[in-house]
Amino acid sequence: MAFSGDKVPVGKETHIALFPSSGMGHLTPFLRLASLLLHHHCRVTLITTNPTVSHAESRLVSRFLSSYPQVTQIHFNLLPLDLSTVNSTDPFWIQSETIRRSAHLLSPLLSSVSSPPLSGLISDVMLVSYVLPVAQTLRLPNYILFTSSARMFSFFAYLPTITSICNVGSVFDGEDLHIPGINSPLPRSSIPPLLLIQNSLFADMFFSDSLKLTKLDGVLINSFKGLETESLETLRSRKLMEDLPPVFAVGPFEPCDGLGMWVRNWGWGGEKVVKGDEIGEKVREMMESQSLKLKARDVGEEAMKVAEAGGNREEMFKELIGDLKRKL
């Protein structure tokens, strides 16, 4: 993206570290967030794991750093993982668990950043339980980037309340799940398949991390009001939970230089739920519907307004940076 004519905000430079988890579906949003933070005059440090789980991730990071040389890279060497202690054979979830269990090694790396010192850390939603204690010890504000929708985050945030009322195993017994502040229930089909498997690695991560949400300093979501009005209003007004951290709708994220991608398979972990050609077919079906065409056009126009100078996305980033500066 090319930006020009921006005024540098007065005050101490905001320096943010980004720490994504494994998989292109987690890495790509972080890189797009990084480009937007640069646009808003933030210093950005990107923490990359060694080794990565795929060559595609390594290539993507290399292309990104070539396009944005002002980003500082920190290599984070992972500890070996005893596979007998992990309830998964999927390399991406195993990598996520490896990152989680290595997270305590972040402390000296983050402490070594001093020019200027870090203002905050934005980490992946799948790393909450292990990264949060490190940030708290360093007294470093810790935000997360939630890489799914605001509606799904509402479910994620409400999960501890649900499980305190009923047994974990019965949470998904019904067809629909009702979330306070959101009129339409969440259908069972919208719930990640791996979450329906009790004691799966993903389910363990999801449940344990949801319990820590209230300890975070904030949550970033790649969404905007025109796309998810009801969910975002519920989250930002704290109708769902009084102690929910601030939610920043910083979308829509736009492709960065060299970071366009078409996902051939899409799913949670190694379970490929939807293939690229299936997505394309559904898009064609959708665009044959006149009402959906009009709705898609309206959402697209709203996204353009949100993303333009002076739009709601810019206001959200100003709010985020202001929140960071108040906590320094």
C-alpha cells in the first residue's frame, strides 16, 4: 500500500512488537496489521519463529521484510517438543503448541528492545495463556489480534460464562448457541469442527485461552461496523461482559505489497473444511443472486469509506495508539 500526506502525531514514538502463531491464516493478518501500524507512524518489531512449519511462511516473511525494510525482525528459537505430550498429529497445531510452551523465552528478547523501548505487544489469540504472563512480568501492555470475525470473538469471550453454567461437554449439544447482545443465535455449523472434539489440542487451547481474556489490555479484530454492526456494538459497549478489555475494529485489512494470496484449502488446523474451487463456486452462486449482489456492493462501499483517510479505521488506530500511550 502507498500512503502519503500523513501528519506525524506529537509525542513519544509508539513501538509495537507483533507475535503471530503458525499457519498462513494467522501470519498474513499480522503482516497486514504491521503495514497499517507503519502507516500510522508506529515502529514495528516482528517476532518470527525458528523453525517455521512451512516454506510458504518463510517466503512470505522474506517478501514482507523486503517490501518493508523499516520493520525490525527478531528470531525466536523454539524449544523441542515431546510429541507424546501433545494430543494432535497436525503439524500446524503442534507448531502452535511448541510456540506456546517456548513463550517464556520471550522475556529476554522483549527486554532487549530498547531503541525505543516497546510500547506494547500484540500476540496471536492462540498464544494468550503463555504470552500473557511474560507481558505481565515485563509490565508490557498485551493485546491480541483475533484472526476470525467479531461474531466468533463474541462466542470466544462468552465461553467461560457458558461453561460455568453447564458441563463443557454439553455446551454444543443444541443446534444453536445464544450469545447476549446478539439477536441471531450462532448455529452449530459455525463452530470450528475441532472444537467439537473434547480434549483435542485445539479445544484445550481455545478453552484455556478464553479464561484469560479479561487480563488482556485489548483485542484487535479485522472487521468494521458496516460488516458486523451488532457484534461490534455488543463488544465495544461491554454488553457481553463488563470486564471485557477494549475491542478495536481495525479492519478491513488490505493486501500488502507482495502479500496477495488465494488459499487453496481452508479449515481449522489440518482439517481442510473448504477447498479453493468450492469457495469460488459459492462466490459465483452468490453473485447470481441480485439481493446478495446489492448487499455485497453496499458492504464493499462501506469498507472503502472505513478505510479512507479520516474514516473509522483511522479513528480506531488513533484510539489504539492513544490507549497504548496512556499505559506507558
